[in-house]
Amino acid sequence: MCGIAGCTGMSDAGKFLLNALKRLEYRGYDSAGMTLTGDGFRTIKVAGKVADLEAKYLSDPYLSLTGIAHTRWATHGVPSENNAHPHLCCNGRISIVHNGILNNYLSLKDRLEKAGHHFLSETDSEVIPHLIESLYDGDPIRSVSQAVEQLSGSFAIAVIFKDHPDQIICARKGSPLVIGLCTGCTLAASDVLPIVPYTKKVIYLQDGELASLTPGRAQIFQIKSLKEVSAVIEDIGVDESSIQKGAYEHFMLKEIMEQPEAFLNVMEGRVDADGEQVVFSELLHYAREMTSFSRIIITGCGSSLHAGLIGKYFLEEIALIPVSVEQSSEFQCRNPIVEPGTLVIAISQSGETADTLAAVREAKAKRAFVLAVCNCENSSMARAADAVSYLHAGPEQSVASTKAYTCQVLFLLLFAISLGRSRHLSIDRERELVQTIKKLPLFCKEMLAAVPQIRELAGKYSYARDFFYIGRGYLYPTALEGALKLKEISYIHAEGYHAAELKHGPIALLDASTPVIALIGKGVGQEKTIGTIQECLARHAPVVALASETSGEKLSPGIDRIIIPECSPLLNSVITAVALQLFAYYFAKEKGCSIDQPRNLAKSVTVE
């Protein structure tokens, strides 16, 4: 959500900033802009895409060594050129970009307006340059420190001053910011992707820290005391080739197709060489805690929440531990009951999801042990939790989560086996479960081979404006996730329901124009789901059934089907999710939608 880029000492700052913003487009945005320093400031802004900003810049390029840039996802004020970042102070000598939300901006704005400051936008962010201006005495570091001390909310900011054209001041509280160290130049960005082509050496700015960036140098200070601190320089663990689309038209399709390899990465180091045991090496230090929990709470948002719902089934069935699943915003707002002996598992693809991060802090305040599960290393959530497990699914740049979601589900299955083994699970049962899980990449490849059939069905039903997704057991959360994928990238109304709930209201909406996507698993509830399908057909609703050959034997002739590989019910939810991802992708492609960057959405939701 929003993206910051900055550089000082770069031979062509404008070129770097435009390329950096392109690499941040996956985060979601509706406007873009940049300020470059030289003889003075040059600020360029557009309500639109980075390509529009680039065209505007190239119509009158400006060679500069230092600059800051931003992609904005609208919160306060509509997408417009005035509301786009960067924002300047009254005298035009200070320019800032900001990610996050300021809770006290109205009181600050009122105070500054009474002091004679004039505002041009509807944003909360514009108070920052005016506040810095009111405090500026010639020392950029001190004035930014004094200003951000007055801000309430979350922020990552980058600030440049006309009086100091080769210096960028950055500060962080709640929103991520990474500093890249190169020979002769220094970079800043919301994440590592814009930095990867230039250097592997980075500093992850911590909450409550401020950085002064000059060509080839970064000094880190505590915001409150301005005491200089020693920064930890780390190597980026991202390969340049992994963040390219390659031969694929969209990142989403590339990431769907990468799932077999991603599953192997999740299992690597967690399934022993003999393929018989689950070993969480990253959690060995917490072995005593892991055996003492009597209850688990899983918290997340969106796709991560759906993964948690499936994880509840795994943990209760395999580890015999009671589990509740909480939407992160509700968890941190309603004073939840967290008893002694409770493990809180916080799930977030980015590790920066604001609501989930707030839930982590709430759980910590109630003295729960918190395990963060995320895909991005060095995230805020990873640092806030007691322990962290990384998925290692690889970079995911499409806004709609695919491989990160299925890897979350796989992780929770492995975790359930590990906890079960530490309590009651026999070694023979563990070996049996591990052998089952090792087949997942092959089942996934088999599912991916069904692209032609799924593409054809997506085209057939592209007329529809409403869909219902239904399932039971493991496939109920999968129905929720499938509906979410269709909504996210095709802007079509889709709802996921437990199959038994369809008759409790939603069935009133069924007619010949409303397809039902029915997920059919094995075992308990299979015949009831088939009965629900008959009820849909009786209302003339078209049905697309996702089932294995044997699970679909009792279906009425003529029902459209997507054949799911014959696999364990434990894996069925993952494989079915892959099929639903493909259906959503080809449906959106048929509709001509912007698949990787759907409207109004952001990859990392860093505001509450």
C-alpha cells in the first residue's frame, strides 16, 4: 500500500526513481509523483500510472543526483494531482513522501493553518512538510525528529531540503523502509525490490529510527534522543530473476505456475532427508513452549485468514488442540480472552499487514506466545513476534495472493503434524502423513495441466455478474478463497458459503444467470453437497463442480466439471485452490481486467 523510493548520489535520479516506482506498482496505487533536486526543486505529479509520470518527465527531463518519489493509494482525498505525493511546504523548500496514516492530522492542520500555513490537498500527509517547516532552523535531522515526535499514527517518510540538495532524511514508525548501500550513492525504498538491481547490502530501518542519507553513507539515529546507533547491514535474499515475469503475460499466472516449486521450498528443512519426519528447525529453541500450549488462536486478514480457517481443521484433527480463528482487526479491537498456555499464530504474506501487526501487539500485551508466519523476511511482524517462520515461497508481486496462500496452508499442515507428534501422534502416523504431503507438488503439476479446460469454462461463464462458491469441511474456507480471488481481479460479485448455509437465505438469489461453483470432497458431507447441487439445479442455476473422478461419480450428467486429482482430503483444499486461482485468472483475462494491479487494492495493507 503506497510506495516510497529515494536516492542520493545516483547519476540520473529521475531514471532510478521511475524504475523504482515500476517495481513498487504491485503494491497498488492510483497516483504517482517525484521531486528532484538540483539548482532548485522540480516536482512532477500525476493522477494515474507510473507510465503517465514517466511520459510527463520525459517531455522535459531534469538531470539530478537526488530525489524522492511515491506511488499513492488513496485514503484521505480522492486520487488527484493535488493529493498525489510529494507534498511541499509553503515556501517550497521542503518536500516529503509518506506511507501510513496520521491519526492527529486534523489537530495539527488546524494549528498550522492558524499559524499561517496554506494547504493545497485533502491528505493527512501534507501536514508533515508544514510541520517540519515550522520547526526548521537549518538542521534537517533535528527538524524532522522534532516533527515526527508530534505525529500520531503510522508512517514511513522521506524528506528532502532545498538547502541540503544531496541529503535525504527518512524516519519510520509502523511502515517499512529499507536503505540500500552502494558505492557513491544511497537508496531508500518501501521494500527491497527497487534496490535489488543495484546492491545486496541493505539496512532495515527499525521503528523509532531516523536515517540521514548522503551519497554512499547512511547514519541511523533514534528519533527521540537523536543518539546515533549502529545499523545492522544485511544481505538481500532475493534473486533478480525471481522478480521478472519472464515469458508469462502476468505475474499472477507466473506465481500460480510456480506453486510446485514453492511447495518444495516450504518443505525443505522441515521434512527430513528420509521423508519420514517433520522438523521445524527454526522453532527448536522453543521446543518446551511448543509442547505446553493448550489452546491456539490464529489471526489474519483476507487470504491469510482463509488459510488460518483451514489450519484450524488441521490442528484440531491432527494435533488435537482447540483452535479459534480471529479476523485481525476484531482481535485487536474487542479485548479478546487470551488464557495462559495460548499460542497465537499471526499470518501475513508481507508481515506488514497493519491489522495483523496490531493483533500481534495485543497478543503480546496479554502475555501470549506469538508465532509469526510470513513470506517476507525482516518484516515488522517478524520482529514483533516471539518466534517467526518464513514460508520461502519466493517473491509474490501480483496483488491477488496465490502461491503465498497455498504455502500458508501447507505450512499449517506441517505445523499440525509437528505439534501432534510432540503430544500423541505415533511415528507411523507421522510417516504416513509426510509421505502423503510429499506428493503435493506432483498433484499440483497435474492440476496445472488442466489449464485448457479451465480456460474454456472461464470463457463460457464470462457473462455472469454473480457467483456462489460452496464447500464443506476443508473446502469451505477454500470456497471463501475462490470467491475472493474472482472478486479481486475481475470485479465480479462472488460469495463463498458453507454448502449447508446456501438454503438459509442465499438460495433465494439463484436463477439461470447465477452460476454456482461447487467444491466436492471425499468423506463426510460429500453426499450432502451433491444434494445441495441438486437444489441449485432445481432453481435453474448453472453448476461447475470441482471434484475428483470418484468424488463426482454421483453428479447429474451435463454438469460442467473441473477434475481434481485423486488425493488425500488433507491436500484437496490446496489443489482445489489452485484450480480456482486459474479459473479467476482466465475469467479476468476474458473480461480484459488489470490482473496484477486490480483497482482499489494494495498488496501490502499497511494502514488499519
